[in-house]
Amino acid sequence: MSDAVLTHGAHAPASTRLQHHFDTMAQQKEAVTLGMWVFLVTEIMFFGGMFAAYLIYRMWYYQGFVAASRELDLVLGGINTVVLIGSSLTVALGVHAAQTGKKQQTVNYLLLTGVLGLAFLVIKYFEYSSKFDLHAAHHGASMIRLFPGAGIFEVTGEYAGIASQMRIFMVLYFALTGMHALHMIIGIGILAVITRMAMKGEFTPHWYAPVEIFGLYWHFVDIVWIFLFPLLYLVNRHG
Amino acid sequence: MNSRMDAHAHHADLGHEHVTPLGVYFGIFGALMALTAITVGVAWVNLGSLNILVALGVALVKASLVVLYFMHLKYSSKLTWIVVASGLFWMMILFGITMADYLTRGWMISPTILH
Amino acid sequence: MPSRHYLNHPTGFKSWLLTTDHKRIALLYLFSITAFFFLGGMFALLVRLQLLSPAGALMTADAYNRAFTMHGVIMVFFFLVPSIPATLGNFLVPLMVGAKDLAFPRINLLSWYIYVVGGIFAIGSLIGGGVDTGWTFYTPFSSMSSNSRVLTGAIGVFISGFSSILTGLNFIVTIHRMRAPGLTWFRLPLFIWAHYATSLIMILGTPVIAITILLLAFERVLRVGIFDPKIGGDPVLFQHLFWFYSHPAVYIMVLPGMGVISELIAAFSRKNVFGYSFVAFSSLAIAVIGFLVWGHHMFVAGETPYAALLFSIISYLVAVPSAVKTFNWTATLYKGSISYQTPMLYAFGFIGLFLVGGLTGLFLAAVGLDIHVHDTYFVVAHFHYIMVGGTLMAYLGGIHYWWPKITGKLYPEGWSKLSALIIFLGFNLTFFPQFIVGYLGMPRRYAVYPPEFQVWNVLSTAGATILGVGYLFPMVYLTWSWFKGKPAGDNPWDAKGLEWETTSPPPTFNFDRTPVVTEATHMYGHPEEVKVV
Amino acid sequence: MEPTIPLFPHQASTVASRVDNLYFFMIAVSAFFALVVTLLVVFFAIKYRRRHDDEVGEPIHGSLALELLWTGIPFVIAMVMFVWGSSVYFALARVPEEALDIYAVGKQWMWKFQHREGQREINELHVPVNTPVRMIITSEDVLHDLYFPSFRVKTDAIPGRYTQVWFNATKTGTYHIFCAEYCGTKHSGMIGWVHVLPEDEYQAWLGGTNTGESLAQQGEKLFTRLACITCHNPNSAGRGPALLGVWGHTVQLANGNTVTADASYVRESILNPTAKIVAGYQPLMPTFQGQVTEEQLLALTEYIKGLAAGQPVPGAATPAAPAAVPAPPQ
């Protein structure tokens, strides 16, 4: 992420937080913040490639996308949406606490964020594992096993004709949510480091850049999910 | 623009940074929850091809709220705005120009393979 | 020479492998990309030797397919993309903006390690038997048909992409936030403008190829059908996503070269570059418009005529800023004080070869003509004129120009002039015949070919041999000069620019005092006479 | 082959000279600019060479007029090239209505050609001179590219999809066929010859090699052998839609959409029958994926094409050769 995130050193006042190659704290902070935003732009393009594929195949294979989308667990997906937006709130509150110098609150909010992040991943795990089971489709007479690997993916019954369309949806589902989950895992790793720093009391209202920069990353991961949720779970639930 | 050039004006003073009132955060969270409920609800209503537009529109509003308030873009420099805009712009290039091929696949300028 | 500089302080192996000094990281990159250059060059030589005879002089078709693929993969992803930015850019961007280092020194080191890990995967795929898909990894051949080490090679490319992203990110932040007092945007060296434009492409394009390669790996391992037409996928989608990065990547390769050439021409004409702001903005124009033209690689690939026309017209638009640059360089020479030292010879060579490469690009942008020459040696010749004739000439010119700064030593001028000449002649002999044989219709990636194409191929192989020898020369005398060369002094060319105001080699933190900039770049003579555009 | 060193490919089709004229124009423009720039560089380099060590160049900041000039002129020339290139492209892309259709299937590593009259060729293609010929191309495995350098045309063979390329050969003779899209080990062995024959010789060739069965007739047999006919009985209502007169018309689908019955639709309906269900029918048809080859698909398509309204129906056993192609003299 940013260099400042990686900066260690115990209980130093703001001035010693200044790295040798910067002139002022303001310059350092602006550089680090800009770096994170630029990094997020590369992340936009990273997910953008998959969204482009999604858009095209959805246009071509709408029928299969609707059928496969309805097989996703909307309840778990919905809970995860609430959990993740909640974690975005807690991280924002954590940044606020750091900004205003409330050490214990900062730690608490960061811990809460971590708990919500882990909850998201646990729910995701259960969603994923159900895709390896052969089961009756919710909305049709088909038997389905939705993980899109050769020899695993299986659709029989009335959906058989659109099986390949459904498989492409599932490829994109796993690619998009898998990449998203990977970002969550990396995020939780960084969060652990930052929470430790917060516990040691390293942040002050003059230097809390790591919390803020991490917050930007975490919010971005949230935004990706904000798009994934309707595009994957809610292609069409009517009719 | 360049903090090295006006270092004297700023010194290392970071105390004047914008602190968002807590109420704003909770308000935004509430709005995000409400919009999530809307996007789920709308999926059950048949709006034809409008469904996807509504879904994307709601997602865009939600994302904007997160970017503007949670990520403090609203109080950030012009450069940050440009960075965000360029990300969106390039994603639109990727989508738009790829679609220039896919959306015209039905139009033929020759007799199709059927005469 | 200063007694204490970045090369000799601190000392020890570890101080290099854990360095965060941009100059040392530039050298780490220099050594590693040089290794990859010679590895890729060996494959090029194998390819050329095979084509001496129409029946294939050297190896089986399978071996040949692996040879040209490894040549392409190594040269594109492990040499050309990092070449100028990661070495000269890394070394010079902080110096030229008057900073002590890049904005994120540790991320800079990380990017080198990522590059090395990517490179290990590439070499791993080679040891495992190589890849035979062509550097373009087209599906469904790569995902469903090839039984070579596609996965290892693709992962290598995927990983090395992140080194490129991090380099670009570092440059952008450095150029925005680390400029010395007084160094406004329009006082920046054109080298910096070019690297800024390059960085834009790196951060906006590279992630797309990363995800594309990942989807390809997904497809190859799990047979999921995302690009496989047999189960509903679209192989053309792979090409769209691939070229969304890989066309702009051409500009990642050539824009930094253009930046180098702007510096060389200014320094060796002792004159500010004519039409500075036009040259600067043309870099940005190329970076932006370059993102809109990728479909010209797909005129015969099944894209619709409408898309083809759109891509064709935008491809013509991107030619204009390149032309503007060339004319401005030429005009810079007018009333200059021109010396013919080695770097300037490379700059002249660049202009000549880039002209041919750029103008033949116009041929390929015309859909009606491209249909014939697409995937023939005409295309091969065209992009080698850009990437080898352009990028590599600029790279060598830049290395020669800044070598005294990097090492504090002078290289033997006679040898370097001779090798510049050999490289120029060898290059033309290698690639010019390929235009002819390409228009005759010889497809690329052919292990054997109809006998009537032989003469041109023999000429090309002869040229490649000369070219190969030409590349060995600088390798030898530059290495020699590092140890035995005469001390260069701080500014052997009497050139302008912040990098020449510090010692050679520079101290670890570049400048003893933060420089303050009061004038535009490359202002020779009396500054009061000069009006900056 | 030829004793001399070739400089230029054969011009053996109507579009070849158009492509070549554009090529010559491009060379002329390029040579002009390359020469101007090179001469200027050489001239300046000599005239303004450094005469003593501390000499500096004259500070000139630039000229807006010149910048506009050398932005404007390349732009205009580029647009001329674009328009010219596009007009040549239209000639290449717009297939004449009366073109003779020949099918090509790429396969690692050979080209299989299928004439509508029934002849099959591998890596050899016979076509009549002065007749527009359209190649309808697909692939069995990976991407290929059917390239006729002497005709200046090529296009990719894409699995799962039909692409097309056309030419009108103007000179009799034998010319190269190449595969121009890398396709694996023997990519460079995936080459062949196109034989351009005078009309009478072409007819003789058609006659002499005729298998006695047109492609449509082969399709008809397949139609029976694969038991398609059990459900798609053209004359009476079956479990599947009747196919008589369907070709080229709009089909109403069960999900409310419509589709034009063309080669791609027929292909999809055979390989993935439940993807587009015709209104009023049940998704009963099994898939024929893996049971029919690309060539058999072409034969079936050709047969269904022949079932256009007013044409004879199965049982009547009349070849469905189109009017543009003279029936084989037999």
C-alpha cells in the first residue's frame, strides 16, 4: 500500500514520522494519499476487465444469467452487503476517532471492522461451499452443481439447454467475488498491523495516515461489493 | 498543488484538516441501508430493460456516497477528483469501445450467410 | 570524482539487496533487464538461424514455436516494458525533479523483487519446456490446445505486471508531489513529461492484462468456458481485453524513448527543444488516444466493420502527435550547436528508424491494406522498427548519455561510435527485407516457408548476426569503462538539467542542498533572451 | 518455384490492384516525409555543427504557426489515408450478391474446403476465374486464418462462428493459401494452393470429381440418418417446428424474442437446441454437440437452406443448387 503504512518505530512524535526524502509532513501526507488514490484507480481497471466480460455475456446470455443468478443465496448475499457496509461505517468512525485523538475508540472501531470483515468471509465460505453440492434448483426442475470447473459443473433437467450460459455466469461470479474476497483477506492482514499500531498508541491527531489510507482501501473494497451485489444476486428476481 | 513549493505557508501543520461530524457518517450509513433495500425490492418489479439501469443507478449513488463522505473525497484536493474521474473515464473507454464491436455484430453490410 | 557516493556507500551485498535508493534500484533493474535482453536476443538468433532455409535450418516446428514465443514474452514483458522507465526513469526522475528519492522508496524496491519473481516464473516456464502460444497467448489455443508451459509463463507475465504498476504509481506521485521549489510543470524536462504519460498507461492498462491473464489461467486449469467457443465463450473477447493493455503497452515502450530523445537532442544541440509544450502535450495525447485504438490488431479477427472503421480513424489520429514530435526534434536542430557524440548518433538513428516505423504504421491503420499485411512479416518489421529501432536506440542513447552520471566514468568514444554505426546498419539489414517479404505474403510465426521467400530471409538473418555483434560491443566497453574508464567529471557534456548539477556519481540523497529552479529546461546561452512557449 | 527474387506478389484478384494502389500511395507519402526529415536533419547537422567547445545554440522557443502547420498537414494526409483505406475495405467487405459460396473449415493443421456441389478438397481449392467467390469459414478447434496473398484477402477462422471473405480471381494459375493466425505445431504446414481455372475447366473439374451428391443432398441424408426427420417433418405438424420456408425468415421464440434463421441460428439450434425455443414448442430436442462435425453442420444448413418456400421438399430428391451456380454437367 503506502510507505507510511509500513513505517514502524515506537511512539514517535509526528516530526520523526517524516521520512528522509520528504521535506514536510504535509508533503508526505499528500504523497501517501495520492499514492493510495492512484492505486485504487488501478484497482478499478482490474475489476473493470471482469465487469466488461460480465456486461457482454449478460447481453448475450441473459436467460442463463437470470437462471444462475436466482440460484445464488440472496439472504446470505444481503446479509453480507449489510455486514460490509457496516464495516465501512466502523472504519470511517475509526478514522474519525484517530483524527480526534481518541485512542481507545480507534482501537475498538478497528477491531469491530476486522470482526465484520471476518464475518463476511465466513458467510462467503458457506456460500462457496454450497456451490459444490449437487442439489435441486430453487426455481426449476433442474439438478445443479454450480462450481464452474470441468467435471464438477453439472446441470440437468430444464436448465440443461442453458447450462453453458449458466456456467459463464458462475465463472464470472467466482472470478469477481473471489478477487473481492482476496482483497478482503489482504485488507484484514493490513488491518491487523494497523490495529496493533493503534493499540501501542502510535497514532496522534498529527499522524494517523495509516488508518486513513487503510480506510480508503477498505471503502474501495466495499464499493466493489456495492456493484457486485445487484449485478450478481439481482439480475432478475421477478416473473 | 505542490507542497514542496509552498512548504513555508503550511509548515507541518495538519491540524486544520476537515473533521466530518459523526452524524454525517451515521446518516450516510442509513442512506446506504435504505438504498440496499430499494435495490433488492426493485429486482422483484418487472421494469423490462430498466431493471439493470435502476440497479446500476442505485449502486452508483451508493458508491458516490461512500466515496464522497466515507472516503472524504468531498473535502479532497482537485487532483484527487481528477484521479477518481480518470479511473471512471478509462473504465468507460474499456466498456464503450469494446461495445462498439459487440453491439454492431448484428448489423451486416454484406448479404449474411443465408442467401 | 567525489570520495563518497551512492555506489560506494554503504557497502556490502546486503546494502544492495535491501537498498531503497532509487539509483541502486535502477542499477538492479539494469543488470536484470540486460540479462533478459541477452536471453531474448538468443532466441531471436535461433529464430533467424532457423529461417535461413525454407525447410527450417535448425529445429523442429515445435522448438521453433517455443523459440519465437519465448523471444516475444521475454523481450516485451521483461525487457521492453521495464527497459527505460525502470532503469533510466528510476535513476533520473528524482534527480530531474530535484528530489532525494521517489515518493515510495520501499515500494520501488518491492517492484524490483516482483519483477524478479515474475522473471523466475518466465525462466521456469522455459526450463519446463517453454511456451508455444506466441506472446499474445490467444485463446482458445492457449487455454485448450497448447500442451506447453502456458500457465507458468502466464503467471510470470501476470506477476511482472505489478512491478510495472508500482513503478508507474511511484512516478506519478513523485512528479506531482516531489518537485523542487520553482520547478513548475512547464519547466520540467521532457523526459519527465514522457515518463508521466508512460506511468498513466502503466497504471490504467496493466491491471486489465493482469485480470485477463488470470481469467486465461482460470480457463486453462478449470476449463470453464469464458473464452472457449465450444462451451459458449468468446475468443474475441480475450483479444479485446488483451489488446486494451497490449496496444497502449507499445506506448509504454516508446514514450520513454521519446523522452530520452528530447533530452539528447537538446543537450547535443545545446538548445531548448523547439515547441516544448507541443512535445510535452503530444506525450499525453499519445497516452490518452493510444487507449482508443486497440482494435486495429483485430481487423481480420472477426470484429465488425463498424468497429474496424472506428479503430482505424482513431489510429490515424494517434499518428499526429508522433509526427509533431518528429518535426519539433528536427526543428530543434536548426541553429543549434550540434556535436556528434555517441548519444547524439543514437538520437539521429532513432529519428530515422522511428520515421520508418511510424510511417509504416500508417499502412497498417488503413483497414483495406491491413487485411493483406496483417500477421505477415510486414507487421513484424513495423513493430521492430518501433520497438527496437525506436525504444532500443533511445535506450542505448540514454545509457550512453547518462553513463558518466551513473558510474562517474567515461567510455571509449571511438568504440561507442563504431558500435552505434554497426547497430544502425545491422538493424536495417535485419528488418527492411521483412517489409518486402511481408508484402509478398509471408505469414509470421512460420517455422518453414515457401522457397521463393528465402533470399529476403537470408538477408535478414545476416543483418541479425551483425546486429547481435553490435549489441555485444557496448556490453563490453561499458563494463570495462566502469572499472577502468577515465573519471567523467560532474558534467562532461556541459548539459543543462538538475541531474548534471550534482556530483557524478551522485551522493546517496542526490543533492547536498535542495535545488531551486529558476528557469525552463535546457536553457543554454542567455536566459533573458528566451521566451518559453 | 520462381527463379527470380520476388519483389511483389501476384495481382490475381479484382481488389488486388486497389490494395496495391493504396500501398504505392502510402509508400510515396512515406518516402516523401522520410526524405524531407532526413535531409533536414542531415543539413542542420552539418550546417550547425559545433565549431568550438563553448558554443551554444540559438535560443528559439518555437512557432505556433509551424506547430499548426505540422499538426494540420499530417492530420489531413492521415484522413485521406483513412478514407482511401476504408473505401478499399468496403470493396473487400461487401460481398457481391451473386457470389459463389464455398465453405472452408480450418482444423489443426489443414484446410478443408467444401463445395456446394458436393466436392471436398483438402489444402487444395479450385475456383473459377472472373467469378466472385465467397468463402464461408469456421474452425473445428482453435483460431486459424484463411489467407490468399495473391488476392490480398484474409480472415480469421473462429470456432463456433462463421466468418466470410470474398474474392474475384482475375488470372488463372495456382496461388498460395496460408494460415495466417498462429495455431500450434504445424501452423506453417497449414498451407495449400488455390487453383484458378477458366470457367470451362472449372466445370470439367466439378464434373470429373463429382461425388454425385450435392452438399444439400448430403445434408438431406444426414437429416434422415440423425432422425431429425422424425420430429421436423416438413409437411405435417411434428413435435418440432417444420423447417420448410424457415430459412432467411424471422422466427418467433417462446421467450418473446425473434431471431433470423441463418447459418448461425441453425448451427446453434442443432448444437444447443434449448437455447432458443420456437414459440409453441417444447424443449424436447437433444443436443447434437459432439455428434456432428463442422462439415456435417454445413451440409445440414445447406439442406435447410434448400427448403425455402416453393422448393422441393424431402422425398422429391432434387438437388437444391442455387441459380448462380450452374448444375454439374452430369
